[in-house]
Amino acid sequence: MKTLLNKIQTLSYIILPAFFSFIGGCSRIDHKQSALDPKGLVSQNQYDIFMLSVWITIFLFCAVGGCLMYVLWKYRAKTPEEAMEVPPQSHGNSKVEISLIIASTLILIILAVPTLQGVVLMNRVPDPNDSETLEKLGLDRSAIDDAITVNVTGKRFFWIFEYPQFGIVTSNELVFPASKAVRINLRTEDVIHSFWLPKLAGKMDLMPGQENFLWFIANEEKIRTRKDSDGNMTLVSTEIAMPSVFNGNMRERIFAKQKFTDEFEAVGGLFYGQCAEYCGNSHAYMSFRALAQTDDDFDSWVKRFQNSQNPNLQPGTYNPEEEYQKDSIVQFADPALGDSGTREFRAVQAIAKGQAPNLDKKVWKKAHSDDYEMGKKLFSSLQCVQCHAINRTGLGSKGPNLTLFGIRTSLAAGWMRNDEENLSKWLRNSNEVKFGNLMWNGEGVDDDHPLRNLENDDEKVNQLVTYLLGLK
């Protein structure tokens, strides 16, 4: 009995790990960072090459394994006498060897040709004048002619996205039109990173001192395809698949409460990316999101960013010699915000010269709440402005650009949902959320830094949350 129990125990050590490994490998292929669920031209090409190599591998495994099993069975020793005999020895067969070399060469060619074509496709946007190639790829010329360029910079531990055609900069969320090709120029300002957007673009390293490149174009039909309640694939509207980012619809849709049985992705146009090269303590938390948009919604998002990052459109100080139109916003002193405190006032109606912001006359109103204005003041006094740019491009800033932060879906470089609860947790102690991040551990940040003293200051944290989420 003891021997039997020992055997059962030994088998359990072998079978149970194998069982759980098998179950673990049965996860859905359409999870958020799956290369087996391509939604774009380049990623589909990479998937096709991968599946070709898988089928070739399966063929070789079956062919070689089958021959091995055949030989073991046919030439097995059937009697004790046969087991004692030494079989005839052979030293090669020219016909077999030549046949195997030819077969191996053919298999390599079958795999090499589409692989080389895929490498060329990944590293070069098709020529818009090459109608034959465009037809073969199923692309319209407008998708290439109107392609957008994004300069991506990897920093520890977040991403900078610059749109040089439009003169705007954002971070950690790559917004793009689904119908257009997107050229990605990759560089790093510190260590090696790797840009990985599996469902759209594949993977490419960011190397110090050199610029790498990749591109992608989404498949709008695949973005709009999802399972209905009966498990059948169906096309949904673009409004459902790609909610607009510029007015916060994408954020609201992603944050909407879902049933446990709902599809994993709440929004078809939401794609998850990741740094795929170890770059330090917070490497695992260096994520980003790509958000597909219709052409009109993308143009609206670009316009909002251009207006927000245009210094000539920022609210100026009230000038008593100037007339103001309705909804004009000016900066004016407000003693309620402390010494030298100013706030933004919005004109309720057309304002004549000399009508300074005065709430009693009801021609001006507060543009934002008191908590928003106090949070804005704190953002400066707590030295946040030394690392973060708001309402300007700020390409040289140490930290992520926070322009229009209130319409973003994520914070902490795509790691958390950008809501009040998570933002509060992040401001109180970002090191507990994302160990090793430079906002908490950067140069000049020690226990005396005001940022590290927010943990138990509910009032200041709430004011900062109100200000940052109010950046819309």
C-alpha cells in the first residue's frame, strides 16, 4: 500500500503541473495583447507567416515522428534470439540524403519568401503610385497619401507621442484614424525600449543613438466585428466600435460597467501596447494604449489639442481697455484663492470696456470650481510643473505631457483606469502603484519633497484630482 501511495504521489507531481500548464495555455486568443488576433494589415501579415511556420513545424513533427514510430515498430526485436543478433550495418544512402536536402531546401524557400516579403512590408510604407501593390494589399491610395506620422520617444517609464504634421504632443495614448496609414518613428532618450503593439504593428526596438521605424494601418471591418448575445459575429456601428476621444465618449464607454459574461474588450477600437524590452524597475508597468478613430473624430481631437497647446489661445490677463465677447475667458485676481491668487472667469455676455470680472454684476462667472483653481495652484507650488507640461508641447519635459488629461482613459503609462479613485491613489504614493517610477524616485525627489507628503493630506489630493481631471 505504501508503495502504491508513493507511486500515486510521484504521478501527481508530473500530471498536475502538466494539467495546469495545459489549462493555462487555453486562454482566449483575443485577449488584449494577443498577436493571434490581428486587426491590421501588418499584424495580419505577421500572423499569416507565423501560422505558415506552425503548419510546417506540425508537418515536420508528424513526418519525422511518424518515420521514427514506423522504424521502431517494423524493426523491433520479436524474439529473444532476434534481440541477440547484430543487424546489417549501413553507412548512408545517397538517394535518401539528396532527397532530404532537396525537401529541406524547398521548405526553407516556402518559409523564407513570405518572411522576406513581410520584413519589406513592415519596414516600408507602400508607394502611393504603385497601384499594383496597393491593389494586392487592398489599400486605397488615400490611405497612404493622407498617412500620419508619429514620433515615439521611449523614456523610463512612459511614452511620448509627437504628431509633427499637427504640431501637438501627448503621452501614453496614441490616437489615430482607422482609415489611414500611421508611420511610427522610434527613438529613446535613455535605455533600450521596445515598442510592441501586437494587434496592429508587431514589435520594434528603440535603440539609443539611432531611429527605428514601423508602420501600421487598421482594418476597420475587423474593429467593428464582435460577437452578439447569441455568439454570432456581427458588425456594429462606428460609434460603438470607435467612440470619439475628443469629447470623452471613449473614456465613458471604456469605464462603463460590464457584465461578467460580456466580451473582454468593451471597445473594438481600443488596443493595448507594452514596452517589451526590460528597462528597469517599472518595465512591466510601461504600457500604452492606441485608440482608433473615424477621420472626423480624429480631426476634432487634433483641433482640440492644437487649440490647447497654442500659447496664443490661452486665457490672458483681463485688460480693462478691451471688449470681450460672450464665453471669453480671462485671468483675474481672486482674494479667495490667497495672496496673488488668480482664477479664470468666463463672460456670460458681451463685455464692454472697464467691466472687470465681478460676480455681483452677473456678467462674469467662475470658469472652474474653487477646488480646480486651488489644485492648479498646488500643481505649481508642489513643483509638478518642473516635470509635466500642460497646454504646451513641452517636448523636453521630464514627465508625461498632461494636456487634456481629463479625457484620457488611463494613467501611470496605461496601467490604471484614469478615474478619481486611481488618480488619488497615484498622487498619495505612486511608488506603491508603480515601483521604481521616477516621479517618486527621480533626481531631487527625497522624503522632504512636497510630493511625498501628500499621503495623508486629503484636501490637497482632492484639489489636485479635481484640477487634473478637469483638464478637458
